[in-house]
Amino acid sequence: QAPDLGRQRAVDGTLTNVATRIALHAQITEKLKLTITKRCPYAPSVARDADAETRAHGVFARLREDILAGHLAPGTKLKAALLSKRFDVSMSVVREALTRLSEQGLVLSAPNSGFQVKPVSVEDLQDLIQMRADIDVLGFRRSVQQGSVDWEATLVAAHHKLARTQQFNGDPPRLSEEYAGAHAAFHHALIAGAGSPRLLNLAASLRDSAEIFFVLGGELRALA
């Protein structure tokens, strides 16, 4: 019995030590949590990044709208300092927004001249039309091969809406927002059954680049 009693005491002592260490570890962990919470070395930067992202998206959306509505003419210089004051944001936020617009083909960036609204030309329009035709043909072919009945129904509905949406309104006549939306939706539906996110993203980027030509039809006729 004596050996069993000694073994039991040893086990009890070990358990006590383990329990003590667990309690100590918990105390240390709580102290660390309090210290981190008070100092907040990471949380503020994460919050600032999220806030900057939100502001950059807002500036991007407003500039994109101005470009596509024709309020910012092709070739217009986009100075970060002036835009920073206009939108009451930092220069880095403005540059991020301009970079996104550049990725969509609506803005050009040059090392020495900065950013400007992309100029338009008949040659650029012809190239854009050919590229969009190539992408739509490829995407539609794949969609026919792989698309479901739901894809077919969506495409038919998108075409039905496009065919029955008024194209121009206002005086002087301008492309209506409803028609622009229906037009974009139809071309998206045309290739949505292809099962290729990259193809959809490329087609969307080309559509964004083409949209400015719709609102600047008068200038294109002058160039022609």
C-alpha cells in the first residue's frame, strides 16, 4: 500500500503543478490581451486600411461616373492634388482610385505627365469593337456548349429587355442609362454560360472602355 500511496501523492503533485501552470498561463494571456487592447498596434492600421479602401472606392466611382457621363472630357488632366481637395481625401486614396480607372482603360498614366482621361480616336474604337467581337464570339460559343437551361432563359430575358428599352432620351439626345444597363446585361448574359471568370472580367473591362464612346458619339463623328 505504501508504494501505491507514494504513487498517488506523486500524481496529485503533478496534477497540482499542471493546474498551477494552466492558471498562470491564463493570467499571462489575459494580461497580454489587455496590453494589446490598450496599445492596439494592429487594429488601428487595419481600420485605417479598410477606411482608405472605402474612400478610394468612393472616389473611383464618382470619377468613373464623371468620365462616362462626359463631364470629364477625353484628354483631361487628372491632378491628384486638386482631386484630393475636391473629395477631401489623401493623395494616396486619389492615386489608388486613378490606378483602378487606369486598369479599366478609362484613364491613362504616364511617368512624366501623370493621369489623364483616355483620349478617343476612330482607330481605338475600331480596335475595341474587334476585340469585343472576338471575346463575345468565343464566350458565346463556349456558353452554347456548356450553358444550362437557366443560362438560356437569362439570355432570352436580357435580349427581350434590351430590345424594348428606349435607346436615347433628352435634348440633345443622349444614350439613356436604362439602355446602357440593359446593353451591358445582355452582353454579360451572352457569355455567362462559358464558365470562365477571367473571360467575364476581360469582357467587362472592354465594356467599360467602350461605354465612353457611347456618350461621346458627337466627338467621334467629328473625328470621322
